Amino acid sequence: MLNVAGEPPGDSWGIFAFLCAALCNLPAVPALNGTEELGAGQSIQKTYDLTRYLEHQLRTLAGTYLNYLGPPFNEPDFNPPRLARAEQVPSATVDLDLWRGLTDNARLAANYRAYSRLLCYLRGLDGQAGTAELRHRLGHFCSSLQGLVVSIAGVMSSLGYPLPAGPAGPPLPPGAPAAPNDFLKKMDDFWLLKELQTWLWRSAKDFNRLKKKVPPAVVTLRLEARGF
Amino acid sequence: MANPVPSACCVVLAAVVVVYAQRHSQQDSHIQYERVGADVTMKCGSMDWDAAVTWTANGTDIDDSHLNGSYLILKNVDLTQSGQYSCYEGSSWHLKYQTYLRVGTPPKEPVLMCRSNNYPKGFYCSWHLPSPTYIPNSFNISVIHGTREMVCEKDIFPKNRCHIRYLQLFLTVKYKVTLTVTNALGKNSTSLTFDEFAIVKPDPPESVVAKPVPNNPRRLEVAWQNPSSWPDPESFPLKFFLRYRPLILDQWQHVELLDGTSHTITDAYAGKEYIIQVAAKDNDIGTWSDWSVAVHATPWTEEPKHLTTEAQVTETTSASTSYFVPPPTTKICDWWAVRPWQCVGQLDWSWLLMVSSLFSEYAPSWGHERWGWVLGGHGGLRGSDVVGKGDTKQAVGEEHWV
């Protein structure tokens, strides 16, 4: 329970931000034997919080990056149709009933695969982005996203599910059609960011569902254990 | 075997009735729409310009000054001139022409709102015109998602509302909703473009209840329920925002609650009536609901209703009538003391300063210099309370709330 008392919501996110940044710097999520269900519950909560943190971070990053791309990409109601090439980026879109019926394994695997691939694409952005400041932010975001992938892997292993084959899924075709022109390249970047944003929204819902299905998980965030 | 002659008569009779009705309805059903401020010319059906006719408006004869031959001229029409206009041939008084004149305006840009209060089931859009046109309007709504057009099912009630079921979730492409309003005098339209997530706004929490907690003069227990329109709070949990203040103050206290549908307020001012409201939001997406219906509650107090009795009873030494007499050993003399006059021997200036600064913080308009300090922390000032103004102490009349 957070006593906000009129403060802007950013203050509570600041706490999460520090916590999650600390968590992301852990080398790996240790698999727990013994109290595995308890561990899974905490891992799920941690992963959920990480998606929220990343979504918050992405908002700033996307704003900066789209400004760098320039109009029309940074216009608020820019709503282009999807081109066939953009479908290489894994999409969060899913039929409502299908999404409801996903098993825990399938749900986690979809998240894992998606973020692994999105991470690859994002890293591809790194070298070309405009200012040093922007490249630095992208780099930081990539590290956080890496932390998310590791966190999801941790949840899967603590629940006993095998990791999906290969971190990048099907490897990017070597002649991965580099965009024929500058505008289409920018379109690719636009869709990448959009899909990333949508995945983070979806993951919050995915992990909410998982939280409920892993009893008797203790899903409170323990700030004091981390020294904050 | 049915007799053919009567049935033939029935058929002929029916045909005559139909033709007669059609002829009359053709005369009656003619409607003419005109803009406010326009000039209207009505012709008397097929009559010649120079025929002698009489026009009536809603049964009242119209003065010849409005006539140009057999044409009726209405200049700069206004809303009051709507009605039934009839034209009768001069001498025979045959009805030659009849029309309903409806004066109105073309539609202004409509106001459109779309919202999902039942995520992830779907969303609804509702609309209205910012100002009336005074003539019938028809609305057409189109919802486009990417390349696909979706059908928005019109609701029977309320009117001017339609809803769409989501088939897919977590879409990257936005929805574009276009509303076109058309009437006989013109048309207008407006559009909204939005992401699936941006329009999520639950209905306010329901059944908000606030109760005092027995033997706790500073607590109030508040409980509520998820809005009934939210279909799946298990998978799409809501978080809540509670606000409360005593009626006498303007400043709200806020608490954000990430789980559960109840909360105990522990810092209520003793004896003050509180107003409490709750709002809801999806945990992750969308915006806050409107505030719920306000509930009122007052924390539990141990005061009896008639205080003059208490003042008299404390003077008696009898222990048997004493539920008014406070237990002699337990005196709560912290700064929130309910009966601070018992603590007179223990009061010090720091206590008084704290109380007075508390009141001046929350009621700066009262003016610290005017009211000094108030000894007593419950209800209004009662007969036995004492108000200090500077150095003089005066007893205040009963129930005089400063």
C-alpha cells in the first residue's frame, strides 16, 4: 500500500526504478531448490515490476528517438499501415480467447522469445543513432531489456519449464533485408519501438495472470531486503 | 363455398380506402426544412401565380401582406415559424397544398467520446451535438482498424451510443472512429484516433461504505466493491485511490491502494464528520475512473449526547452513577487528548503551541491571532470548553463552532 498523499506518481516509480536497476545488475537469477513455488512467486513479481520499469523508461527513450527520426514519426497521431517487412518484428497482438487460454509455459515462452528478438533488433539500432546521449540511453535500455530476458528465464526454470530453443529464435537471415531507403529504415525503427511498447503493456497483463496462478506465492516486494 | 360478391366488394372498398389515404397522405406528409434566417417561398401546389388563395399557419389565417400572388413569402424565418402551412383555393375552400415547415440549422461538429470501461471485452463510443438543430439528425459511425472496417453495434439505450467487441488484444495499430451527422440542411463529422490502451477507464467503485470503529475515535473503516462493469478483475486487477477530508476543511487526504477493496483511515480528527470517495484504475493502463458517490461518516466518540448532564455529574462524588465520571487513574494527556481539561495540571506550553499550530496550519483563514488556542479536540466547542483569546479565557456558548 503506498501512501501517496498528493505526491506525483513518479516518486513511487523512483523507488521501483532503483530497485529494478539493482536487480538488473545481478549476473543471473539463481534457480531455487526447496522453496521453488515461493521463489517463482517472487520472480514473477520481480519480472512484473521490471516490465513496468522498462515501459516507463521506454516512454522517454521513444520520445527522444522519434524526435531524432523527425516528422512524421514524432507526430502523436501518426498511424501508418503495417508493411509486410515490419512483420519480422514479433507482434504482441493475439486473439482474445487464444490469449486467455495460453498455458503458463506458452505464455512465458512467448514473452521470452519476443524480448530476445526485440533485444537483437534494438542492439542493431545502437551504432547508427544520432547523438552520444541517445546512444548511451539506448545502451542502458538494452541492458535493462537483457535483465528482463534473464528474469523471464529465471521464472521459467523455477517453474520447471525448458527455455525456448535458441535465444534469438530463428536467426535473422544474413541478408536481413536492410531497408532499401532511409525512409523505410526509419519506418522499421518506428515499428520496432511500437512493438516493444505493446509487448511491455502485454507482459504486465501476462505476469498479472501468472501471479494469480502460482500459489501460494508471496508477491510482496521486499524493499528492506535490498537495503533501500 | 364463399360467396364471391361480398368478397369482391371488400376488395374494391379496400382499394378505395388505400387510394384515398394515399392522396391525403401525399398532401399531409410533405415536410420542408429551412435554415434559420433564410427566406422561404411556398407555392400553392399547382395553382397559378395569380390564383386567389388563402394561406393558413397552424390553422390561423395569414395576412395578405405575406403573399406575392399565390405564393407565400416568409422572410428571415425563425424557430417560432415552424408549423403546418396550408393553402386553400379562394372561394371553394378546397385544400390545395399542405406542408410542414421545420426551421432548423445544419449540424455543428459533433462531440465524440470513446471509452473502454469493460477491458478487455471491448469499448463503446458515445456522441452528442453541442447545440440543437431543431430538426431530425441521423448519425453514422465508422470504426477503422488498420485496413479493416469494424461494425459498431448501436445500443438501444442510451441512444447515441454504440459498442465494439475486441477480437484481438495488444494491437499496435490504432483505432480510428469517425462520426458523421447529417440532416436536411447539411452535415458535419469528427474523428478520434487512439490506441486500445489509451481509452481504458473503469466505472467508479460501487457500494462504498464507511463505518466508525468502536472504541477508536480516530479511525474509519472504508470498504467498496469493484465496478460491476469490469469483467475480469482477477486477470486485470484494479488499483484504487481513496480521498477523504473532514467536511469543515477543503484539503483532501489521499491514499493509493494497490490491492484489496478496503482501507482503515487511522488519522481522522476525532468527532468530525468525514466525506470519503474512491476511484479505480486498471493496474497498468488507462486513466482513473470518476470519483465514486461520496459517503459520510463520523469516527466513534465516547461523548454522550447531552453534555450539560456531564458537567453536573462530574461534581457529584457518587461512584454508582458514574459512567460519565472518567476513570481517575487513566488520563490520556497526549496532544490528541479527548478531555484535555483533565490534563490542566500537566499541560505545558509545548502542547498548547502544537495544537494552535495545527489549527493555524489547517485553517489559515481563521487567523491565529483571532482565535488563540482552543482547548478541546472533539466536536464543536461545547459549554464546558474554554477558549483562550490572548490572556483572557471565556466560556463559550454551547455548540458554537469556531
